[in-house]
Amino acid sequence: TSRMRHESYVVGTEGYTFDGDTDLRFYRVSANKAAFEAGGTLAFDFTSTKMKLGAGVTLEFAVGAGNFDMSASTGTFKTGSGAITLSGNAALAGTLTITSTSASALTGGRQGATDPVLKLDASAASVVTGLSIVGAAAGSRVAVAAISSGANEGLDLDAKGSGTIRLGNTSTGNIV
């Protein structure tokens, strides 16, 4: 068995290249770390435990019937028509916008969409109303309000079946 051996290199220098495409390179960065470069720019580097995209690079691959894109420069995460399932302790920072016409546009619970704790339904043909929840500092109030493109909008609270709606069930303050 023979092995190919090569020194460590940095972006834009030699490495393993291809005939007719010398700015597409594979090279060793440091101990247990390698990288791919395309067009003279770092595409990504990797170790045995992680892969890091180069600045301005978008990672795209097929997910079900759609595509999954993740951009290192903009933090954009999107899919085509495929579904995304996040499990474990997933964290999102910044603004999360969901565009959907599904009766289960966003669901969450111990069993996912089965018996959810939270469910957003955006299936109405001309849905333009919704719910706004505004948090505040400790000791302040949480605001819950109907939102709409209309001037006036009602707010319904419904229990399921013969269930009871309780206001102030465990609080000690007044209901005004």
C-alpha cells in the first residue's frame, strides 16, 4: 500500500489540484484539519467533528422533495417543499418568519404535531388576522392582542368541548 504525502498549505497556494482546473484545491490546513478551495476562495474546512463554511458560502443539498440552504454570511436557513425537523436543544437567534398555508404551520409538543402544546393554523384562504404576544420585564405585564390589517378585530377564547375557561384561576389579583 502506498500513500500520498503533502505539506500543509493555506488558501491560494498549492495543494492537490485537477488538470484544467488549478484553482480547485484540496489541502491539509493543520493537524487533523483539511480544506477545499474553489476559485481561489475557501469553500470549507473540516475536522473529524465539524465542518466550517468559508465566508459567503451557501451549503445546499436535497431534503425530501425540496432543497435545504444554509448561508454562512447571512445566517439564512430555508427549504423548498421539504420538511425540517429539529430535535434536541435547537436554538434560533434573531427573527424567525414562517410562510405557510397549513393548518399546522407551526406545532410543538412532546410528540411533535401529534397532541401539540402549541399549534398555529394559517390555512384560511384569506388569513390576515392573528395574535400578538408581547413580553415585558419582570413585574410588568404581558400583552395579548388580536392583530389584523382591519381597523377592528375581535378575540375569541374557546375551550374544547364542554371544557371550562378560567381567568385568574391561580392568581391573587383582581380581574378587571
